[in-house]
Amino acid sequence: MSETIFGIHGAALELRSQRMGVIASNIANAATPGFKARDMDFNAALNARLETQRGAPAAFGEPELLYRRSAMPTLDGNTVELSREQVAFAENALAYSATLSFVQGKVSTITRALKGE
């Protein structure tokens, strides 16, 4: 039922939350020798989730995490570029907030309709 009420936004919120965790892990491990930065292809993950919701026979699970390529590799093998991670985190947080605002507006509209306002 939530797919029909919220459409793409419910799946987008969940995936944005998962991506935020991945990026936060990258930031937390910025000084860990040998740590490889990871990220997910949000659009591919969202498309896979939507295909699964439409009944496609795709296997639904966790989104695929990809390794990021470092523009400036370090001697200790760590591929986290802190400034790049901070930008990705901020962009993802902004998109999460916008999606959440839309969902909250939808819930507010449904609540008002149920109250007869």
C-alpha cells in the first residue's frame, strides 16, 4: 500500500538512508590504512527496487556497493578523499531531506482528508 501512496519516495528514502551510512563509514575510516572508499549507484539501486516492486523477477536485496577510484592515492592504500566524501554526504542529506518533506506533506494531506478538513 505504501508504494501506491508514496510512489518512488518510500524506496528513495530507504536507499538514501543506506547511502548515508556508507558515506559516513567512509568518513569515519578516512585515517584507516588500507581502507577502500565505497559508494552505491543510487539511480541503479532505485531502478532495481522499482522493478522489483512492479513484479519483475529481479532478486531484491541490498544495493550493490562499488569501490570509489581515488584521484590521489595515498601511500597507506586508503582511498578516502575527505572533501569528496563530505560533498557526497551533504548532497545525499539534502536529497534525503527533500524526499522526507514530500512524504511528510503527503501524510499531512491524507491526515487532513481523513479528518474531513
